[in-house]
Amino acid sequence: MASNHYNNLTPAKPLDKATLNKMVFRSLNLQASFNYERMQAAGWLYCILPGLEKIHGDNKEDLKLSMEHNLEFFNTHPFLVTFVMGIILSLEQQKADIDTIRAVRVAAMGPLGGIGDAIFWFTLVPITAGITSNMAINGSLAGPIMFLLIFNIVQFACRFFLMYWSYNLGTKAIDILTANAKEFTRAASMLGVFIVGALTSNYGGTTVATVIENGDSPIVIQSILDGVLPKLIPLALTLGLFFLMKKKNWKPVTCIALLLVIGLVGAFFGIFA
């Protein structure tokens, strides 16, 4: 049976900046060895191994124990993983007992999934893509370049900041995170939904081309729809897709296929402009 504590209980020296930076860059490989049994465990161990080697380098048995329990199930948001790394490395440095490190690792990795999705996929990506895609549509090569620059600058800034912040705070970082995690996630998600709605209004370009002959005053269906509510067709499509995914459990790929069929059929019969 594996020991619950390390053999050498003397706290190790604080990790230097070079080692912390090295682990930040290694965090890019978190999901390089993803599997369905332990999820990101192998990538997680690879990410923090330089720190563990510095902390337990004088005792091979302790290093073996540390590597063993850090190969257990692990799964968190890949862009925020350095938050967990900093906390765990702080505990490893203090030679905390292994059960405590396990419990903290699980407690830290859990809330980051929702928070990370709210920050990156529901907020950062829609805002950045909405601005830069319009540049690309207008023929500017700067569009895709700006998207990659903005996205990667933000994610690298988060990785480095969270590594140093959580490493210095230790387990206190978890209390700060969980205290307002629910409110923060909800606020970020609402902002993301707001941005998606604004993008739909600004860039939704689906219009009806149907015109009813009426002597010298043909009836333009799109003009009537615009009189009711501008961008009514894009809004209807967006709400329809929301209904299918929320109520009917449709997958995004299925919705994309549906839009493709609607677009092809509408264009073939001259329904859409």
C-alpha cells in the first residue's frame, strides 16, 4: 500500500521563475496524451514534472510517490490549468500529506471547466471573431492575424498570471476562486450571449428575395419583414436553432447541416437573396 506522506518532510526551496515558466509552456501539452480512463492525467504529470523534480530531486522514493498520485484522474479547462498547477506545486513544496494534495487537486480542477468556457468560448471567442471576421470579409489579411494574436495573448497572459498567483497564494487561491465562481460564470455567460445576439443583429445577412407582382407596385416581402422587425430572418433562425439544441437535444453539427440544407434549397428555388 502506498504511503500517505513523503519520507522527507522538510519543505523544499521555492521554485525559481525559470522552472515556473517552463511549466507554463508545458501546459500547452496538457491534452496531448488524452485518454478516456484518466483523461488529462498523463499530460498533467508532464506539465508539472520539472517542478516535482526540483522539489523531490533529493529523494527518488518521494519523487516516485508524487509522480504516482499525480497520474490519477485529472480533467480541467486546458487554458486555466496553471491555476491548479500553482496550488499543487505549493503543497508539494510544503511536503503536505498526499491525501490532502489529492483532495485539493480535485477541488481546484472542478470549477474551472464552467469558468473557462464562460471566459473563452462564450465571451472572448465571439467578441474577437465577430470583430476580426468582419475585417476578413472585407478583404483584410489582418483579420485572421488579429484573431490569433488577441486570442493567444489573452490565453498566455492567463496561463502566466494564474501560475504565479496561485503558487504564491497556495490553497487560499481555491477559497478566492470558489467564493464567487457561480456569480462570475453566470455574468460571463450572460455577456457572451449578449455578444452573440449583437453579432446576429449586425452580421445576419439572410434576406428573402421573393417579390409578388402587383402591377406597378410589386410587393417586396423583405421590406414588409423589415417593417415588422429588422433582421427578422436571422433572429428566427437563431431562435430556431436554440430551440432545437435546448429542447430537442440536437447537436451543433446537426444544426449546421440543417442550415446548409435550408440555404441550398432556398437558393435553388430563389427564396433567399
